Amino acid sequence: MKYKVIDISEEDYGCEGIPEDSELMCSVLIESYDGTQKWLKIADRYLRENDIDIGSVITAD
């Protein structure tokens, strides 16, 4: 199913920072063409490598 990316926000790791052996994660709000919205957690690296930004159309299950 195809979704449009509505919002992207970086996870807040507080003053401790990103835990060791972890990577920066983002919360991504996606919307289907019928208007259904849901939040996904996606690695920031994946978003950058695949040029995914607000307004992008992605395929997800």
C-alpha cells in the first residue's frame, strides 16, 4: 500500500544521548489515500539513504 509522509520528527533521547549500539530513530507519520494515518519508527539513516522526506510517497505494509 502507498502512503504519503506527513511529518518526521527525531526521537528525543534526552541528555543521555543515543544509547550505545543504537542509531538515531525518527517517528514518521504516514497517511494512506483513504485518510488513515499511522506512526512508524524508522532509522534516520534509512530516511536519508532513500531520500524520504515530508511529502514523499512510500510503500509499506
